[in-house]
Amino acid sequence: MARVAYDLRVQHRRFASWTSWHPPIDLVLAIIFFAYGFALLRLGISGADGFGAARLADADRTRNAAIVAGLVLILTGLVDLLLAGDFDFYRGTHSALIVAVANMLSLPLIA
């Protein structure tokens, strides 16, 4: 009985470890960011007609906001991939620089 409980604990620890789930989560997050970013870009580039719920006077601002949000999401996906690669290959030694440059690039888009 004790052997079965020990085997279950070892098996649970092996499947619940962060290292076995870490790489797929980074890739899935980047794919989600890219998908939403490109969807917003496509919607914004298609014109103001794609925003039926927006008032006519605000349609151009809504279109521009969708384009900016799409660009920010794509930039976020790229930064996530860069950080994941940095932690995988260099143990995070360049992560502060990557975050600083990403913040400097995204601040003009947000402001």
C-alpha cells in the first residue's frame, strides 16, 4: 500500500512540474497574441465599415485604435518569444534589456 502511494506521489510530481509545461505555455501565449493582433489589424485595415456598433463620427478613431491594439499585441507576442528564448538559452541574462527595449517601443504606441 505504501509503495502505491509513493508511486502516485512521484508520478504526480513528474506531471505537475513547471519544466514540463513551461515551453508549450510560452508558445501558446505567443500564438494567441499573434492571432488576436493579426485579427485586429485585418479588421482595422479593412476600413471603418467593419465597426458597425461604432458611431459614424467615431469610426475612424475606432479603426485606428484597432490597428494600434493589433500592433501592441503582435509586439507583446514577439517579446514573449524573445523572453522565452532568453530563459531557455541564456538563463534570463538579457531579460531586463529585452523588457526595457520592448517598453520603449510600446510606450509611443500606447500614448
